Amino acid sequence: AFNIVVIGQTGVGASSLINMITGTSHAPISTDVSPCTKTFTAYDFAFNGRAFRLIDCPGFGPSKSTTSAITKSLRELDSQFGIDLIVNCLRGTRGDASAGVENYAAIRSAVSEDVPIVAVITSLERYNEGMDQWWTRNEADLKARRMVFADHACVTTLEPASTSDPKIKTRIVESQKATKDLILRNCCMERSGSLGVVPPRRHPRR
């Protein structure tokens, strides 16, 4: 299976994203600022004939000790089992931009340089333009903050049963497809990098 770590600031919707991808409600979610995910938890699923393991990570918070513990765990996970992809969830309503910068730097420092980090922008259910327009308008700002991502998807992680708005329901379906396509592109296909075409990153499996 491909190992995919899903990570972000507490409350950004990482666990909701996992539930949306897998089509289950196994990953616990929270609507407040307290982390609902306390430990690294793996969820296996398959699509398009391939096996994946989504690893739900505790959310970053204001505590530097929490960041240090997450960074250490990421480093150990990559060393022992290999990480094929990191999905860094960022809230589309921006929130604390400086926290996002610090979180990105912590993630990048914890894993090998050839581990791709992709961005999933959440909370775009009511964005007044097409969801992907968020990226068009904000990519340059992210790069200016030295947050450089291999790829991205702009989504809502709302559950279909939570809304009767047809526009939002359409965005939920679009989000499921966009996220799965993002995973396939970055785990299973060759990527173009600074050194030319980069094959999918694979590790010995245990």
C-alpha cells in the first residue's frame, strides 16, 4: 500500500477529508479547537485497483512541544515504513497564516526531500467563485511564504447529509473526485521535477 499522511492545524478538517476519501465515518471529527485525533491512526482503502493507507495525524496547535512530537513521529514513520505522500490541509478561510508557515516548515524538515507535499484547501463550500479559483488567487502568496507544494486540490469536506443546498452537494462530489485524482497523480504516476521525470516513490513494505 502507498502510505499517505494527512496533516494540518487542529480543526482544519484532516479527519473529515479522510472520511470523504474512504466513504466512511471511521476517523473521528471535531468542530471545536481541541484535537480529536490524539495519535497517528491508519485507515486502509483501495480504489482504481490500488491499495492506499491514509494516516491521520494529530493536529498542530499552539504548543511547540506538540509540533516537536509530531515532527519526531513523522521522521520515525518515514524512516521505518516510508511515506509516499503528505497531504497538508489548509483552511481556505486562511485563519492563522503564520501557523501554516510554521507547520509546513516542520513537515518539510521531518521527511526526506523526495517525499512530495501536496496542499488540500478545505472549507470552500461557500467560496463565491469556483473552488479552484482559491488556488489561482493565493498560490503566489503561499510561495512568498516559502510554502511550495507539488500539487493541490481545493475542496469542501462537508458530509452530503449535512446540507440540502444543491450547489454545495455538487461541490462535495467534485471534492471527492479532486482529492482521489490528487492522490493518484502523486502516488501512482511519474511526476516532473527539477531533475526531470521522477518515478513514483516506493519503499520496501513490511
